[in-house]
Amino acid sequence: MTTHEFPADTARRAPRTPSPRPAERTARVDLTGKTAFVSGAAGGIGRACALRLADAGASVRLADVDADALGALADRGVGEPVVLDLTDLDAAEEAARGCDIVVNNAGVQTVSPVQDFPPERFSFILRLMVESPFRLVRGALPHMYGRGWGRIVNISSVHGLRASAYKSAYVTAKHGLEGFSKVVALEGAPHGVTSNCVNPGYVRTALVEKQIADQAAAHGIPEERVVSEVLLARTPLKRLIEPEEVAELVAYLCGDDASYINGASLPVDGAWSAS
Ligand SMILES: NC(=O)c1ccc[n+]([C@@H]2O[C@H](COP(=O)([O-])OP(=O)(O)OC[C@H]3O[C@@H](n4cnc5c(N)ncnc54)[C@H](O)[C@@H]3O)[C@@H](O)[C@H]2O)c1
């Protein structure tokens, strides 16, 4: 069994593709006056979302266990740090009260065959990646309903739509999040609240960098080959996704142009899920 919660200096050697300039991508999303809660905001996709939503004018609550990284973001004026273990479910629900936008992002990975998967780890992953989003949304919805406007964006995964071997807890959690998102979409619609999932393939973050290092060691091959031949074996576009690309879709879903996108699951996966 391997767990994936810590960064490793690996995937950055995979080829990079230039992304569009932010000014060209961001002009139309104005979140001035909105308060956004981003879980797992200290790194990876959550950090990119926090930066992007702040850039659109939102006041951002940056929730994570990593106090130092949150402090660095707050020092840049990105938002207000909320140092919190999101598996403390009562605290999570309280922390999201009064928010107009919730981005359910925090997540971890564990790779193990089912028969060896530690039961307590399986429970932890469901608590962090399904129960905590439920409690964050539960805390935020009364405010959203009161204002007649709200946005829930759930950072799911291709693994919310497809399975991979040895990722039982993660795939289970993401499929659960997909179901929860759709229920919130139905209940929220009459109140101006949308709920959607974003489904990335492999994104260049600590979570994936650790998997690349582990797979390189397990297969005895260079990390570049792990990216192209193992991680991206089912993906026609042979590159990792940048966190900012995911954040851009999240920002769009939070804007008024996306008010009719509800209950959807939107792949950002280079056509993996089309295969
Ligand atoms: N990286 C990918 O390829 C990829 C692909 C699809 C979906 N996702 C999803 O995107 C989300 C973010 O992934 P990432 O790659 O940016 O991961 P990451 O490891 O870079 O960041 C995750 C963040 O969550 C925080 N976190 C973890 N447990 C926490 C807890 N108990 N309480 C509070 N904060 C906690 C970590 O401190 C970290 O800052 C996850 O839900 C993941 O499943 C990632």
C-alpha cells in the first residue's frame, strides 16, 4: 500500500504546454461581493482555485490543514486562512456558514488492492471526500437560499466517471460526490443555487507527483515513461493538466454566464473519458 499526501519533485519534468494568458481568460467572471470557501486551498488545484476566485473579486476563505501555506497565500492578499482538519465535520460545517460559493476540493489518494486496503483508511477517505463536502454544503446552503444565489463546485475526477484498479476508496468517494452533487443541483435549482462537478484527468500537483515517483520505483522505469505510458495510457492528449486550467473552469461555473449549467459533470481530461 502507498499513500499520497506529500509532494515529490517529479512530474515537472513532463512536457509543459503553454496556457492562455489570464487576462484573456478571465474578463467576464465578476465575483465582487461574493464569499467563496475553498477546501484544500493550500496547494495544487485548491490553491489555483483560490487565486482565480480572488482574482475575480471574491473574498476567499482558504481552508486547509497546512497553516504555513495558507499564511503565505493570506500574506499575498488572496484570502482569509481557515486552518482546519476537514474531517472534523462539525467544524467544517460551521466554517462554511455565510458563503456564496463552495469549492469542494480537498482530497487524498491511497493505492492498494481491495483485500489489503486498510479499513480505517477507507473510512477516512470517505469522510474527507464525501462527508465533509456534505457538511460544508449543509453549512452554506441556508445563506445561499436566503440570497437566492449560490454556486457549489465539486472537484471530482475522471475517477468519478471511470474506475481504475487499486483506487477503491478514491473511486468510491468520487462516485459518491457525483451523486451528492446531483441531489444538491435538484434541491438548489429553485433557489438559484447550482451544483456541478469538474472531472480532471491527471493534474500537475503534489498528489500526482507522488504517484509518479511511486510508479517509477514500482515498475523500474523513468518518471517520464510513467507519465506517458502508465498515467496517460488511456488519455489521447499526452500531457499533465495545469491546476490553472481546472481553476478557470471552476471560475466560469461560479459566474452568472453558467447559471443554467446545473447537475453537470464536466471533464477536463484530454478525452480520457471519451475513450
Ligand atoms: N491531481 C490530480 O491529478 C487530480 C485529478 C482529478 C481530481 N483531483 C482532485 O482534486 C482535488 C485536489 O487535488 P490536488 O491534486 O490539488 O491535491 P494536493 O495534494 O496538491 O492538495 C490537496 C490539499 O488538500 C489538503 N488536505 C488534505 N487533507 C486535508 C484535511 N483533512 N483537512 C484539510 N485539508 C486537507 C492538503 O493539505 C492539500 O493542501 C482532490 O479532491 C483530488 O481528488 C486531482
